[in-house]
Amino acid sequence: MIKLLSHLSFVAITTPDVEASVEFYKTEVGLTEVAREDGKVYMRCWGDYYAYSVVVAPGDEPTLETMAWRTSSAEALEEAAKRVEAAGIQGEWIDGYKIGRAYRFTGPFGHDMTLHWDVERHQAPGHEASIFPDRPEKRSKIAGAPRQLDHVTVATQDVDAFVTWYVDVLGFRFMARTVLDEAPISVFSVLTTNEKSHDLGVVLDGSTRAGRINHYAFWVDTREELLIAADTLMENGIPIEYGPNIHGIGEQTFLYYREPSSLRIELNTGGYRNYVPDWEANTWKPSQGSNNMYRNGTMPMSMTESFPPADGPSATEEGVPDEIKDALLNPYRKQGQG
């Protein structure tokens, strides 16, 4: 099958207070504002090759407005659109901001997705141009500022069905999953379009509100930069929700924190690269350290929260059932470690 997608190109999120979120991304995360249009603010990391990688839009709640993926060619864009429609989903062709002709649709689990081939590459003005030819601009002066956008993790009521659709229709590679120790319930899976361990994650959602996001992530070059970012966040009064630590699945060093809308951001670095074309996904158990490689701490309950909140107008449950939360968040208790 033709390789359809190459990588995650940008995420668009909504927030009740655009200016507060934008200021946070500028001063605390280290992003740069590049444009404003129709109430939306376009931002980028210092190492992003394209015009932008984060779009901040006004909205009543923190949500994922769309996740955008660049295809591997113009032909792959046409083929991807055909495959989506053959799967029974009708999208629309749009003229995207600095990405030209793009195909936008809502997947079977409620997540909005934008596919495009054309891009406008970032051209730094002279005073911002790097002395290193491969860099799109100078490194940020903000401590721990990410080089580029890395991945997005969404939430769904059926993790296995989500994986099957995105593999069969769009050609994602299924890399690994977590199944509870106590029951055959899939609570987390990772997929990728390239050699990374993942650029799309999916977590179990116990609510009935479709299309939610758990977090999206930026990449920093080194573990030391991530630790500096953690130190700086704490000094500036920004709580760290979880980490720094290392994931078992993917083996990335990570930390999580929140932006003003309450949406979760991850910083990560390290991890492995997988080039195996016929890779078969392994199944992890929480007790094996799928989320915490060292098995020396439990994930906070707040990490099961996704966005928008589960108690919105289309929700009928509060989120992941308590018994599943307990099994996921306290996987080491049988070993006397939790």
C-alpha cells in the first residue's frame, strides 16, 4: 500500500481565553507567535520547519479543533481522501491557512483530522536566521523551549477499534498497547506514521463524549533540557502534573503540565527509533512499567482527565470507571510498591 502520511504537522486547540493561552505559550513554553487570522493565533517552535505547528482558537472549552497530518505526496493526499470516503466518512476539501488544498474530516470516534501535502516553509528574517543552515531559525532563548511539535494523544471509548480503523484506513503503524493486569481491557495504544515510537496515542475514555484529547506533546533535544524546563516551570509557579520520569512504552523521558485553559501539555525527549517494516505490536501490562519504566511511582488520578471535560452537554459519565482507574494508576500494589 502507498505510504499515505508522513508526520504530524500541527494541532489546533480551542481555549476560553486566547490571550492568556498565547501569552503562556510565548513566555513559559517558548513558542513564537507568527500570525493572526479570523480570531486564531498561529504559533511555532524554534525548530519547526513549516510556518506554524500550534493554532490557538477561541472556544467555550479546551478542545482539539483538529490534528493535521502532512501526507507523503500529493498523490497520497488524494488516495487518503478516497480511503476515508470508502470507509463511509464524508469529509470536505478546504483551503487551509498556508497549507493550501487540504482534506478535513471527522473520524469514526469524533476526532477532527486535516490532511494536506502543500506547506509554506518557515523563512526566518535575517536577525533570526541561524548560523546553521539546517535550522529554520535561531534556538530559543527561553530555557527548555521545545525544538518542535512531537505527538498528540486522544481519548476514545474503544482503544482497539480506534487502532484498527487508523491502521486499515490511513496506514498508521501500530507499535504497542497497554492491557490491564486484572482484565483484558486495552487502556492505551500508540501508533506512528514514521520511525518514532508514536506520533499518535490513544487512551481509554469512559465518558460518552466523542473526540476528546488527553494531551499533545513537544520535543526537546536532551534530557538535560527537559530537566531545566521542569526546574524553570516550578520556579515560575507552574505545577508539574507528572514526571520527570521515563515511559516504558516508547522509552521517552517526559513531564506533563497544564496551560491556562487546563489543557495538558507534555515535554518529552529520548526514546527509540523503530524502522522495522513488519513490526508486530507488543502488549504491555501496567505492572511491567508501561507508563513508568522504573515502576517506582503511580500516575496521578488527574492524568485520566481528557478535554473537553466529560461533564459537558453530550456526556453521561464522569470518565474512566473507578475500578479501571485503580488498576491503571496503582499497578504495583501487589508487589508492595504502590
